Amino acid sequence: MVKSGTASKRFILALDQGTTSSRAILFDHDSNLACVSQRELRQIYPRSGWVEHDPEEIWQSQLLTAREVLDQAGVSAKEIAAIGITNQRETSIVWERTTGRPIHNAIVWQCRRTADFCDELKEEGFDRKILRKTGLVTDAYFSGTKVRWLLDHIPEARARARDGDLLFGTVDSWLIYRLTGGSVHATDFSNASRTLLFNIHRKRWDQEILDRFEIPKIMLPKVLPSSGVFGEASPEWLGTAIPIAGNAGDQQAALYGQACFDVGMVKNTYGTGCFLLLNTGERAVSSRNGLLTTIGWGIRPSDRRKSPGREAASGGSDDPAEVITYALEGSVFIAGAAIQWLRDGLKIIEQASQSETLATSVKDSGGVYFVPAFVGLGAPYWDMQARGTLIGITRGTERAHIVRAALESMAFQTRDVAEAMQRDAGTRMRELRVDGGAVVNNFLCQFQADILGVPVLRPSITETTALGAAYLAGLAVGFWKDQKEISSHWRLGRKFEPHLRPVVREAAYAEWKRAVERSLRWKT
Ligand code: ADP
């Protein structure tokens, strides 16, 4: 028989529910990745600009990956100390309290269907209030307006929500609800901070915003610490009851997984776009440069070793003992997607990895700059009329120069956001921890270090999102002792030191800014 003590608990199971796939990953005590299972998720586009997911498919695909990863690794569920959840953020689901049946598909973060309501809020000046209270800009991207849309468009939904028959949740809440057999309706501070409904300073749902959106408070999940036991996954799913003990939105989980625990630490994730997050500690820094103020995580240190289920019964968000770590967040819309465009649109490379060989086959970009403003530019420019620009082309320009300029654009855009962050926070970045699909590219990492003038650190495990969820869960159940121990597990894969002379670096950056200037306000 398997012992019930912690010695027999060899793994943490991370559930990483992303936009395009659900993944389950096992991490061992030394933070090594033991096994991964992944399933694609169907994207539903009912109309132009609308994006949905089937909530049942989200749940089923996530459950299947969890079962598969245990099977593949030959690990019994009894060996799992806890489950940690990380998720695509902002995606919104409303379901029936008694049956658990969703009343509609999930409205995905990318969906623009509520853009008109956001414009209305801006015309009223309500967006300023939202910014002050939630740290977010008023945009269809966040959950609140999506929930309102569901209550407006599904017959009887608002009345049923008022009666307490309907529940709202982001994807983490949905998974927790299903995993616990419908007994826990909860989310964590990081996910709550992306709803547009949560006052990040007072750490509670904001009644004034709820009133304006006509969303009954009774349908909202309880907000619990990101590291703490939310409830137990029912034995019917994996064969034994397992505590769900960690939860954070994907970008915040990556910040945690990179062990960016101290004020001033920054990580950048290079995927389709780039997400740069700076830990600002217990201070919520408001941005003057178009960045978002968000909650990194909320942890109640004194709770780390208490028994499962206590938070589900506690008062949750109003507890003053919660320690909130805030973050500044800046996003770049197009990063790795520029490389996809070279491959699938322009067809000048066959696979993404070829970009590195080509970029290093020339000594520089030959004066070519590529501003990939395919859908406008995000922070710090916020120009939706900007469009992609390739400039500096001469008769001598070759394919390699263009490919190199595309890779360089990821680093230049990251510097743009980093500059804005440093201005907002009043600190200087000392190093940058990187992750995401594109950081396998050594040229990119080296050029990033060169153009920022600080070292770029690539960890040996770049699955930092799932790792962050695992850490939050492991910390709550005593699998890892404290953040100090976790920090000691962060292992450097490779360090890229800046080599460019400052004068050369600044000249290149100034040219990039000139190229950006040419791309702005293009579409009339
Ligand atoms: P997401 O989570 O946003 O789907 P991933 O983290 O999986 O993204 O990263 C995929 C992105 O990384 C793609 O946009 C791809 O073009 C880019 N990418 C993958 N490999 C490389 C490479 N060797 N060099 C540059 N970019 C790459």
C-alpha cells in the first residue's frame, strides 16, 4: 500500500489550460519536468472578430491530458501531492449552479464582440474609474463586458443570475468547479484582477462597476490566495482525491515560475506576442505609459501548512492577512508571429528555426528595419492605425537581412516596453529572464541582451507557466518549503551577456524609433 505521508508524494500535477491547447505536466521535487501530455482545443469563430471555446471541451481535454500524463509516466494519482492550475486569462464562462451546464460557449479573451460597450464606457468617462480601481484599460479583452454580454443576450439569464442560479468564472474557476464535483466556486487574485470587476487595491469585487455592468455579485467566485487549497479534485477523475492548491493566470504563473519574487525582477515570454511583467512588490504602480497594473499573486503565508479545504470555507478576499504582489504588464501584439509570417505569408523561410541560421549568416540587418505592426502597435504606442513597415531596403538587401530584421524587431519592441516600465516604476532593469517558444533562438536572446544592455537569462526549463502553477500548489501543501527553496531550483540554461558598445546600441535603437515613426497612423 502507498503511504499517505508526503514521502510518497513524488510529483505536482500542473494543468495548463491555454488558448490553443490543454496540457498536463508532472514536476518532481527538484522541479524537473517528468512528463507532458497535450491536446488541441477547437477554436470557434461564429462571426468576424468573435472567438469562442466549448467549455465542455475545455474540461474534457484537460481531464484527458491529466489521465494521459499519469498513464504515460506510470505514476499513480496517490503519488501526486497537489494540482496547480494555470489558464488562458480573461476567457469567460457562465454556467448553472445546480447542473454545472454552461449557458453558452466560453467567450475567449480575443473576442471583440463587446467593443461598442467599451466605447460607451469611454464616452461616459467611466473608463477612468475602471483604470483607477482595476489597473486595466477599458477593452473588450477583459472578462467583465463579456459577462454582461451573456446576461444581455441569453434569455432570462440576468434574472436567473440575480436569483443565484447562474455562476460566472474564468477558465480556472470552471476547472475547479468541475474537478471538485461542483462543490467549490472560486478563483485566485491574479485571475480576478483580469476581470475588470475587481478592485485591486481593496482586494474585493467592486460594487460600483458591478452596478454599471448590471452583473449580480452573487454569481461571482470567491477570491482566494493563488497558493492555498481551493478544494479537492473528486476521486472519480483521477482515482483518488487530490488537493487543488495553486492557481494563477498564465502570464503571472510564468513570472512565478521564473522565480521573479523580488521587486524589480522582470520576465519576458516570447510566443505569438511578447508579455513583459515586472514585479513591483506590494506597491500597485499606475502606468503613465499604457501598461497595465495587475496582481501577480496573492499568498497568505501563514496558511501554508493548514489542512485542505479551509479557504473554501473562509471569507476569502477580504482577509487582511493576504499579501498581494503586484506587477506591471506590457504586451507586444506581434513577436513570434512575425516569423510565422515570413514562413507562411512571405514564404522566405521553411521553418521558424531557419531564421537563426539566416540571421547569423549576415553581419547586421544591412540597415533594414521591420516594424511588425500587423494589427496596430500596443504598449507604449497604442496606435491601432499603425501598420507593418519594412524600411531601409537597398539593392543590396537580401532575404537574410529581412529575416534578421524580423528577429531584431522582437528585441526592439521588448526594449520599447522595458523603457516604459522603467519610467513607470522608477527603477532600472538589471537582467531579463526569458521564456516562450521563440527563446530557443540564440541569436534572438543575444541580440536582446545587446539592445537592452543587460544580461538575458534563459532557464533550463522554459515551461515556466506550468512550473509557476506547480510551485504555487507545491508551496501550499509543503512539497516545497518556501520561496527561497523554489528560487534555488531556478536553473540557468544559458546567459547572454550584452556585447554591443553603448554608442552602437543607442544608434541602432534610435534608428528603430525612426522606423516606428514611419509605421504610425498609417491606416486612415
Ligand atoms: P504561443 O504560446 O503564443 O502559441 P509559443 O510559446 O508556442 O507561442 O511560441 C511559438 C512562437 O515562437 C511562434 O510564433 C513561432 O514563430 C516562434 N518561434 C518558434 N521557434 C522559433 C525560432 N527558432 N526562432 C524564432 N521564433 C520561433
